[in-house]
Amino acid sequence: MTNIFDKHAPLKTRTVTDKPAAPWMTATVKEAKAERRRAEKTWRASKLTVHRVIFKQCNSEIKNLISAAKWAYYNKQIDECLTSKSLFNVMKIALGKSDDAKCNLPKSINVKELHNSFGNFFSEKIANIRKKLDVSTYDEFDGESLTEFRSVTKEEIRGIVKSSPAKSCCLDQMPPPLLITHLESVLDIITAIINDSLKSGTVPDYFKHAVVIPLLKKQNLNPDEFKNYRPVSNLPFLSKILEKAVLMQ
């Protein structure tokens, strides 16, 4: 019996793709898809032009329904976003982006040498851009000059910190969520650091350090070519506070 089964019904292996459910899917779209399947079966069985026209009309109707369903769903999601972080997350899903891009790194280069190779490439790229800049094409600035920065108050620093996203960086001595929770305990220190930087006109070396993550510009690009990557710098939290304090002035 086993031999007969193997002859007439041999074992076959198939790969099934697990597709996540579309959050924008509605009952109207599902019903329209079922109607399209019925129209397709009718056309393939009869081969009549009239049935083919009906099937094409169903296709067109489904495209419009899906577009409307997606628009309504993501429009509602955007309206409900209370922070820039939640807005970015919604747009990432809407555009079909994921964190898988962080795993797409060149395979042809040794991992131990990869960071230096990326660093040299981006440094040379910036140097070449600077060489091509023609300073003579820029107009002279004729507005009011900012000759010095004023000191910021604790209230201003408190407002900047409270309104900043608590995005962490491995360079942070204290995680931003913890810093924000116990802000009053370190507010005097942070204010002093920012004011010392503004008065001296210099940025602390620690604030200039960043964790640079190379991300592919598009998922379909060749990961072995450095030109297809975009450097994303993750700066310390206090460095961003200083930037915002300068931006206010």
C-alpha cells in the first residue's frame, strides 16, 4: 500500500508565506474580493468577452476601495498621534519600512574592518562635497548678526527637556527616561553645562561623539556598495538639548 501511495500520491513539500493581516481591511473590501473571484471563475470557464469586462470592472472597483480604506485608516492613525515618535512609527508602517534595514550590511568585508571602511568612505565623501562647493556663488549675509549667546534659565532648560523625545543613546551616562523623571535633581547641573558652552562658544568634545548607523537608502539596493548607505548619527541626549538651546536664540 505504501508503494502504491508513493506512486500515485507522492509526498510534496510546499512553502507557505505567513502574510500579516492588513489593518485597513474592511468588510466591504472582503466582499468585493469575493465578488471578483466569482467573476474570474466565470470568465475563465466561459472565455466570453462580456465576462472578461465584468472581471476587469471588479478589479478596478477593488483598487478604488483599497485606496479609500487605506486613506481612511492611516488618516485616522495620523490624527491620533500625540508625539512625533508615534507619527514616525505610523509613517514607517504606511511606507512599508522596517528595522530589517539595520541588518543589511556588506558581506564581502570582514566584520572587524567594516566600521573603519564605512568611516573612511563617509569621510572621503564629505571631503569631496566640500571641494566641489563654490563659495563665490553665495550672497553675503546682510541681516542682523548674532555676536553672542545669552544665558538660558532653568525654566527654559526644563521646557526643552520635557518636550524632547526620550530617545536613548549608548553614549548617555544616564538614560533619558530616568533623567526626565528625576530632572529636578540634575536641572542645575544641566543648566550650568549648557550656559558654560554658550558663554565659551564651544561644544564639549563629548557632545560631538555619535554612534553612526549605516542604513540602506532603499531595500532593493546592493548592500555591498557603500554609496547605497546613509549614515544616521545617534547623539547623546544632552547634545540635543544644547542644539535646541542654541536654536531658540
